[in-house]
Amino acid sequence: MALLEVQDLHTYYGNIAALKGISLEVNEGEVVTLIGSNGAGKSTTLRSISGLTPPREGTIKFDGKEIGETAPQEIVRLGISQAPEGRRCFSRMSVRENLELGAYLRRDERIRDDLDRVYDLFPRLKEREKQKAGTMSGGEQQMLAIGRALMSNPRLLLLDEPAMGLAPVLVERIYETIAEINRQGTTILLVEQNANFALDVSKRGYVLETGTVALTDESSALRQNPEVQKAYLGA
């Protein structure tokens, strides 16, 4: 059974249909990517899954349980966490405070272990532990956004455009860490315009166009697809 199963999702902003019947699934342990141009519905798909923009129609099942009408904080409690587009760090709070906020729903005794895990994944955050998030670089804020999402100890991590606005050397570093997070056991659904990096790190991919799934395949096959190469890989 898929860890995440989305069927025939229709999501609107006012009267404008952003998603027009999206269906996808993510199996335990996978990295799955959504690629597509601006306005294709990638971020809206993640927002629908995380409860921020609830769908009007369709079903979202996580670990076999329907969550389409579940409040966002309860979805986090169930095991889905998102690092949003644009990072959305709390600029006046320190790195440590941002990370601790990511664990605000937890009452277990492993929070310190997960904080150490985040610092192991992103040593720069340990160095900047007391620094206000708003004074850090874009790359450091992206590390913080991912680290904050990991602090809820998710089974499924949603990553929205982690490479946006970053220098190529930082993009490589971020994606090396994404691969390591997956190796450590976290399932990942990744939205990315930089299709080269997304297809490198993922097992499968979905190509979205104007709110629908235009194509789905193994990432290796998508990389060799002439239409995908032309539209998204700069070939």
C-alpha cells in the first residue's frame, strides 16, 4: 500500500481551478518529484496534501487514512511536514528557536536527538545556532527550512522548490543532503523547477501541466524522454 495516495484532486483558488484531477502516489522510502512550469499546480498539490489549501474534490490518503479534510496541524501530527516555497523562516527568531518551533507538537523524549540530527545534516546551522534567521543567506535559510520540517520527525517530507534562488554550488549541497535524508529513512515528495537535480535524486516523477498530470514514469526514463528534455532539461 502506498504511504501517500492522491486520487482525482480538484483544488481551487476562488473560482479558478488550480488542480484538475491530479492523481499520484508515493511509496514508503521513495523520493518522488513533481516537475513542471510555473502555474502547473506543483505547489498547490503540496499545499492540498498538507491541508493549507484543502481540495474541493478527490481523496488524499496517508498510510491508508483519509486526510483531505484534516486540519494542517493534525496532518503534521500524523507524520507529514513541509518545507515551503520561499523558506518562510521566522526572521526575528534564532536558528535554534526556529528548529524548536518545528517540534512544537511533539511531547516525546527524542527531540534533542532530532536536533542533533539536523545539526549533523547541516553543520552550518550549528555554527549559526544563536543567529537570527533573517540575517542568514538564502542557502542557510533553506537549510533551516528543511531542518525545521525535520524536527516534527515526519514520515513524509514535502519539499517545495528547495533550489530556488540558490547558487549552483549550494544547490548541489542541498541535494546531497536531501539524498542523505532519504537514506536515513524519510520518504520525500519533491517539487522542483530544476528538473536535472530533481530527477537525479528521485526514483519516480510526475510531469504536471496546467493542473493535470501529463506524464509519469521512472525518473531515469523521464530524463531520456525527448519532450521532457526539450521542455525541462534545457536540451
